Amino acid sequence: MSQGWIRTEGLTYAYTDDTTGEEQPALHCIDLNIEKGEYIAIIGHNGSGKSTLAKLLNLVLEPTGGAIYVDGKNVCAPDMTDEDVFALRQKVGMVFQNPDNQLVATIVEEDVAFGPENLGVPSQEIRRRVDEALAMVGMSEYARHEPHRLSGGQKQRVAIAGIIAMMPECMIFDESTAMLDPLGRQEVLDTMEMLHRDKNITIITITHHMDEAARADRIVVLDDGRILRDGTPEEIFSDPEPLLAAGLDVPQSASLIHRLRKRGLALEGQVGTPGACVDAICRMYEARHKSL
Ligand code: ADP
Ligand code: MG
């Protein structure tokens, strides 16, 4: 079995009710391996434990059972200092759903500088990182603007730049496109995929948009705090029943291919995206044509 760059072993979490003191289990014994440079989507119905998992990976929450290893180091060990936790959050950055809650300064470039400033990065280096991060997310011309006047997609890209400026190795996006209009959503998706492709940043994206999940290399499906499925988009979406039973959708293209296959059409290859779906249908058509 591979030893992922991020590895969870029997990772378990239960919330404690403040008033009754009762434990509410949210994650049960999660074993997950994530390799460096992977692009993973985590999907699951509301309350399936996605955000809890993200918060555990970022050490916002402390596991109530099991362990998390990052780069071979047990990051839940009792000897972890505050500095160690801080260093981990720099390595594994998190972008949340609501961009308004992530912006702290009144000027865009000050906002992006906030993280590296806290890390004690020298000011010349901060300048360089801020410029580079803003260029990467296509927001250089807004460096002196006020964040609250930007569109949702622009705000979210500034929030992403703030994480990039801390030079993370992994970024977790927790429904970071959920509050955006279609254009803003596309901007954030493009930025995320650029970070994966060009900067080799490991991307973990939590989404309820199946077409977004289909763009990842791998999909992990959570259901009531357990891993229901783990595989490529092709593997996950070519077997829609477990997803539908878990209250999830499948991308329309995958649903179409699945139904055509059920009717006996020999469609092969990837089906997660409309483009792949078109390819599969064309290949079948050509194969038939040749055999006639
Ligand atoms: P998701 O992100 O998949 O919607 P969450 O991780 O937010 O799911 O929630 C998992 C479970 O934990 C749900 O049953 C939810 O009600 C519960 N939960 C989440 N946050 C808290 C909290 N702060 N206190 C108590 N229970 C919580
Ligand atoms: Mg959530």
C-alpha cells in the first residue's frame, strides 16, 4: 500500500455538544492516501463530513481518534508545538466558501501580504511574493484596490493569492466556488487548475458541482462520515447507483453514457466530461462504420 504524502489512519472525529456534552460522530475511521501533486475532489451530501475532514487536514480541528501524517510526520502527535501547527498550515493552505470572511485588509496587496508578514518573511521578499501571487491569479491591476468593491470571483482570487504568497504545497478548497456566479466560478476553477498544472500544488477541492469534480484526477465520495467510493471520475461516474443512493447527482454527460450503455451501446473510455462523452460516441460510431 502506498504511503501518501498526506495519509490519514483511522481518522475519526466527533463534535461535542456544548449543552448536553453528548458526542456527535462526524467522521469514522477514514484511511486516505493523497500523493503529492494530486488533484482530488471530495464530494458527499450535506453533513457527510467534508468540511470536518478539511479542517482536520489543516489542524483547525484535532482528531478524536486516529492520526494524520504529512510528509511522513505525525502532525497530531502530542509533541507538536504551536510553531509546528503554524508551519503545517503554511504547507497546507485552505480557501473557504465565503470570500468576505477571508479578506482582512482594506487594500488588496496588503491582504495578500498578511500571511507572509505573519511568517516573518523579509519585506523585499514579501513584495516579490505579493506581486507574483497577484499575477498568478490575474489580479495585478487590482493591487491597490479595495477588496470589498471586487466581484465574488475576484475576491476569491485575492484570497487564493493570499495563500499562494505563503508558498503552500497543498491547497484545500472548501466549496470555494459555491457562492460565486458562473463567471466567478470559472475564474476560480481556472486558477485552481493552473496551480495544479503549472505549480505542482496538490489540490483538494470539496464541491457539490459534479461537473467540477469530474475535472479532478480522482474523486473521494463521503457518505455519513465514511468513504463510500474512491477512484477516477470515470470509475466513480460510470457506476452512478451508489452515488444516487447517497443523495448525489452524476454529471449529465456521465448519466447519458450510462443510459446508452444500459441500452447496449459499446461506449468505451472516459465519460466524466461532455468532451469525453463526445469522443466516446464518435469512437463507437467510427468503429461501427469500419466494420460495415
Ligand atoms: P459537510 O461539509 O459534508 O456538509 P460537515 O463536516 O460540516 O459536513 O458536518 C459533518 C457532521 O458534523 C454533520 O452531521 C454536522 O451537523 C456536524 N457538525 C458540523 N459542524 C459542527 C459543529 N460545529 N458542532 C456540532 N456538529 C457539527
Ligand atoms: Mg461543508
